[in-house]
Amino acid sequence: MRKTTLFKQLIASPEILLLPGVHDALSARIGAQAGFKAMTGGGYSASATLLGQPDTSQLSLTEMADHYARICDVVDVPFFGDGDTGFGNVTNVARTVRMYERAGLAGMFIEDQVFPKRCGHMTGKGVIGAEEMIGKLKAALDARHDPDFVIMARTDANAVNGIDDALERMALYNEVGADLLFVEAPRNVEEMRRICTELDGPNLANMIEGGATPVLSLDELTDIGFAVVTYPVAATFVIAKAMRDFMGYLVSNGTTVGFDNEMFEFEDFNRIIDLKGLRDQEESYLNYAADLSANKRDDPGQ
């Protein structure tokens, strides 16, 4: 089954789909080993890890597509990507979809923020007109080669114009044909319930620790009616804290001794990145070459 088709089925499943956010190939490999059915990775974590910068549209389309291609190369589960504002007008949006499909993603979202955008839980956002966003969304839907490649529409209008405008916009985006709906940054449970009650389609909840939206349990989100929930930056926050703790320990003590319980050892880490699998593959090719050479010697007439 194609990853795109599987991803669509997971969204449509009665069970809420939990998507952890990862920010590079290593964290994606660990997420897959943990047993997640699908994963995601947004511009916030990508900007932090690739540039050491905040999420303010500093990464280009080609940088993001290359970033996703590296991740999709190492995991077999569907991966969902961040299309930001489409990196330009409708022409750029179409190219974004084609490049993201080639990168191996199972889907992506596009949002109605003004470029350069900001993280959805930052202040000072602006949104384009609904008509312009509808054009971008239609261009994205028309550009995909695989009809199961998931296109999610996102609106940031709640923080700019209020929940009523956000719901009106998303109803229009849903009518255009978005596969998944995302009203960013609802401020309370009442707004979250309105999203799932008033919009006729699968909705995504975005859990940002310390952000504008209350962080709820899977049971609570299921009760409200969400089909998908993401924790897009939690892993990056965990790793950043662990790295700061380690660097502080090392600069203070001049050794890693005493920090051992917070680290993988050499062989344990090699198992995570599947060094044995790589060596076994190398050996199989060498054995194939040796067998072929032996057969040639035994039967020179071949």
C-alpha cells in the first residue's frame, strides 16, 4: 500500500491519529522504532535544527524538500510535511506539491498567513484574503500526481480576526476539497468544540507546550471530535533541554563521567541507527560477487 493511501486511511479511522513531530532523520528513525503509525515535522523544528533560528520563513522550498527527502529515506511510515504559505503564489504552490511528492511525503499543509509567516503560536501574524487562499489551495489540489496525497488547509485567522472568521474561511477551504482541516491556535476548549462541531470534515489539533491552545489528553481530544493530533515541537524541546543540560555538565566537570545514565553507549546507539543492518547488506553484496566469480571459474563457458 502506498504511504499516501495508508495516511488517508489512518485519518479516516475511528481512532484519533497521533503524530509526533520530529526534526531530522535520526529523530524520525527513533519515532518509527517507538511504534508510531505516522509522523510529522514542521518548519518550527526544521528552522531550529537546520539554522538555529526561529520559524519566520527563513528556509526555502528546496531546503525543506531536501530535509523531508532525507527523513523519508529512513522511515517506512507515512510522513506529513509543512508547506508554509506555499512559498509564493499559485505557481509556487504547485511546484511545492510536486517537490514534496517527489521527496516521499504522504501529505502536506498550506496556510493562509501573509509571507513571511510566523509560527502559528507567535504574535503579530497576518492573513491573506480568503479568495487568494482558495486559489492556492485549488492549485495544490490540482498539482498532485497521487490523488491520495493529503492536502490539509490551515487558517491562522483566529488570532487575527477571531474564531468566526476562522470557521468561515475553513468552511470555504473544505468546500474547495481540502482533505484535512486545521484551524490554528484555538484559545480554549469552547473554540475547539466549535471547530469540530461546525466544520464538516476531519480536523487536526495542534498541541504546543506553552502555546495558545490548551494541551489536552487523547481521550479529551477524541471526545471533542478531532481526527488527528500533532505534538510538533515537543521532541525538539526535549532534545534542546537535554543538550543544554549536557553541555552545562561537560563545561563544569570536564568529563562525561557521572552523566552516563542520561546517554546511550556506543553499541546501544549503533543499534538505533542499524549499523548491523548496513553491515549485513554490505556482506550480502560481497557474497553475491564472490558466488558469481566462483560460478564463472567452475563454468568458463557461461
